[in-house]
Amino acid sequence: GSASIVYGCRAWIQLSQSGSQSITGSGGVSSITDQGTGATQITFTNTMPDGNYSMVSGAQQSSDSSVNYGFSLCMQTNATTHAIIIYRPTATSDTKEDNSKIYCAFFR
């Protein structure tokens, strides 16, 4: 019962980058493509109206106790048909690492 515009989640995914990358669960996602260590292309089922969308994400903490848990999960590419995400185990390093549980939701 509101006259305001609602911006819903257009796509969401839980994925594993470990080994052969795989989708654990998703909605609005047609496929993923391995882009190398720590990088994944997420292809949307429906094209976004433009590139002005946002991602909310998280990841499982590293199993390496020496890793700083201030990880970085960023969107490298935000095309209308797909997004490319990159996982880094620390926020201060450019070293990429595969993670077994990554969670992303895309809003527009």
C-alpha cells in the first residue's frame, strides 16, 4: 500500500569458485563462467535495463588462520547482461583466491 517506487532484487546467487565453479542456488541467473583464480562471470537470465545496478555480497571466511578477514569482494564489470566479481582474501592485497561460498544479490 505505498505510492513509492520499489527496487527489488533482480538476481541472486550462491556459488563456489573451488575446483570446477558451481552454482549452489540462484534466481535470475542463467550461468556462471570461471574467469580465473578468484574471478567469476555471473550471467543474468534477464538483461538489466542499464549498468546502474548495485551488488550486495559476502563470502565465507578463509580457512587459512593467517589471513586477515577483511576480505574484498568487488564487481569488476557491470554490463547489462552480466557481472564479473573478484574475491581477494584481504582488503589490502591484489592476490586473488577461489572461495567455496560466495553470496551476491543484484538490485536495480
